[in-house]
Amino acid sequence: MKVMLLKQLKYFISIVEKGNFTEAVEENYISQSAISQQIQSLENELGYKLLIREKRTKRVWSKFLS
């Protein structure tokens, strides 16, 4: 279970650093649907939405930036 959490955190950090899922997918050699599922799983486990999902962009929820 801890290994999965670490991978999920790695994917989340990648999305934040790259600014979008597309580049994070390429960097991590994972499909778009798989990375989306991993982020949703991480959000569910933590009980918080980590990303604001918009049509073409993803933003970190501001609660985590303050």
C-alpha cells in the first residue's frame, strides 16, 4: 500500500511541475486514464481534492499553497 501512495505522490508532483496531465503522462510512461485514476485514488485516500479540473488545465487547489 505504501508503494502505491508513493507512486501516486510522484504522479501528483509531476502534474504540478509540468502543469498538465499530458506532459506528466509522457514523463512517467503511464496512460492518461491510469494517471487520472491514480490521482483520484490519492484524493479519495487523503479526503481532499488536490487538483481543480478544468477543460484544458489542471491547477493545484489553493488550500495546499497557503
